[in-house]
Amino acid sequence: MSDVARLRRGACPSLPRPMRTGDGLLARLQPRAPLTLDQLGGLARLARELGNGILEVTARGKLQLRGLSEASAGPLAEGVGALGIEMPEGFPVEVNALAGRDPAEVFDPRPLAQAIAQAAAGLVPRLAPKVSVVVDGGGTLRLGELKADIGVSAGEAGTRLIALAGRPVGLAAPEQAAAVVVALLERLAARGNAARMPELLAQEGAEALAASLDLAPAGAISRPAPSEPVGLHALKDGTLALGVGLAFGQVAAAALEDFVRAARAAGARRVEPAAGRALLATGLTRAAAERLRAQAGALGFITDPADPRCRVFACAGQPACASARLETHALASTLAPLMRGGELHVSGCVKGCAHPAPAALTIVGLDEGAGLVVEGTPRDVPARIVPVAGLPGAVREFLKKDPI
């Protein structure tokens, strides 16, 4: 296998196949169902005993445990199994954290996601490791902002809108949507296990692909505003979900254990990792949710959707990541209050793992210093390169001249 292929496959850590980073091995898991409080508390204990005590929720709502060793990675998988946490089977399909429980959703995405997962299971060895499918039923928490090879969402007149690499291409009847997605995955698999949707779109064209799948024209599509998981969300059963954010996607095991105790005292039934680096505690009354929100804030969680940290993205940085050229979290905390509304991305290197999309201001670690990129990504040409030692002051001066 070539070095490029090896790196591509290693870019997707999992529970049985953790990835090496600067602070040891990193394991990622996406539970099939919302976690019980005992299960979340158990994960915090495992992170403390087997890793470096840091847990993460990713932008896509997946859990990560950091700082594992070769010796502790095996016991972690056994510990997760002992907690009764089940992993998805078949091809992984993403749905939002409140799927099936959100009174505002247009359709429950879970049956469609399950149908795709089962039908595409045999394709997994032939697909690129990062090929992704998102089924978004609409409602309070939407996944339309997530980067995906194939997206399915609510279309007009009860149809399902099919998007390829973020581009809407056509409408399918609900009963046809699973077959359409699987057919697209089969085309990717036929091109080899490095093929992704942007390349397929470029080579075959959106109109030709839509016609070959008998998709109806999509027409004009309006993009809804990005959803915010932090805050209170109504559920179909009359209870509330409380969303709390993790600053830069990380939480210490001790703080998470304290949150679990507070959630149990508040009467929460389950806790669900959510896209947007958040946790959702469900089954709460309003009074209990407000009490838990205050306690979570005291523990360092983000509880106000207006908190500037909700608009700041930062990767693990130094020393956690061997690729990083910056210590990202302290810098992001210092600069977050200076942003006047735009997004800030602090990236330890040009890969931009924390936020692949453009941001109002991106600070990227380079061999020659830190680059300041306006309205771009870490891979774009910086407007300025400044020494890392003087970075906070340089950014302050930059923002004074060009407020963002």
C-alpha cells in the first residue's frame, strides 16, 4: 500500500483501530443509541483509567478518547463492550441527535438510515474510509452543514432531496431514496477505495447522474440557518433536552463525571453526543433543565448559544497532535471574545481537522510561524505570517484594523 493510501486509511480512527497522535492513541466511537447515564459515566472512568482523562465530541457528534497506549487500547474496547454500548452495524449513516424525538422534524430519518446501512454493508471494504452519508429529517437540529458525499433531506411535496458533495441534484420518492443512495455508493465502490463524490460529480456531471437515477429536478433550494445544539429543545413526549457544548470539543473526565451526577439528580434519562461538539441530556422538566444548565456552566460547559466559544473551532493542537505547530486551545480562549460575530478557526496545521469549511478568520500553524487567513481555510494563502510568540498581540492588532 502506498504512503498516501496508508495515511488516508489511518485518518479514520475507530474503537478497534485507534489512531496515533501526539499524546498517544485516539479511539473514536459512534454509539448506536443514546447513552444511559451509567454508560457515559463509565466512558469517563475509562478515559481516566486507560487514557489521559480527555474525552471529545467531534463536529459530527462522535465520541473520542485520547491518550491511550498500545496496552490500554484493548482493555478500552472490552470496557466499552462491558458497558453495553452498541456500535452501528453495516455502512455508517449519520442522523441528528434528536432523530425521532423532535416535534419539528419533517420525517424520522432513522428508518431510511437503517435501510441504507444494511443495504450498503457489503460495500464497506470497497469504499474510501471517509465516504459519508447523512440523512437529515429537518427540525431543530439539522445536519445540512456537515460535509457529506451523499445527503438526503426533506424535499418538496413529501419527496427526499438528494445532494452530492453538498450540491442538490434532484428529488426522489421516499420509497426510492435508499435505493438511490446505495446505487451512488456502488458507483463510488466501482471506482476503487479512494473514490469520493466530488470526483464522481466532476467526471460524470450532476445532470447526468440525476438522469441516470430518475431523479426529478430539485428546483430552487433555500438553505436553512445553521442549527445550534446548545440550549433547551422540546421533545415529542413533552419533556426537554438540554444541550451543553464542550469548549473546543473537549472535556476532562472529572468534569464529565460531575455532569453525569448532576444529570442524574435532575432526572435526565439519556445523554446523546450531538453534531456541533455538544451533549444533549434528555427527559428533563423545565425546572430541572434550568438547574442542570447552571450546574453545567459552573463545570465549564458552554450553556449559552451566544457564548463566543460556540463560534470558535480549535483542533487538539500541541502537544496532543504531532502535526500541530501551535498550542491552540489557550490561544482560542484568549481570542474568542475579540470576534464580533464571525467564526474563528485556530488550526495547529494546514490539515484543518477541526473545521474544513472557510471561517471569517483562520489562524494556522506553519513551519515559518502562524498564518492569518481571512475568509478561508488553513490551506489558503495567509494574508500575514507572524511569529508564534507574538501571535495574540498580532491578532489583536489585525482585528482592530479589520474587524471580523
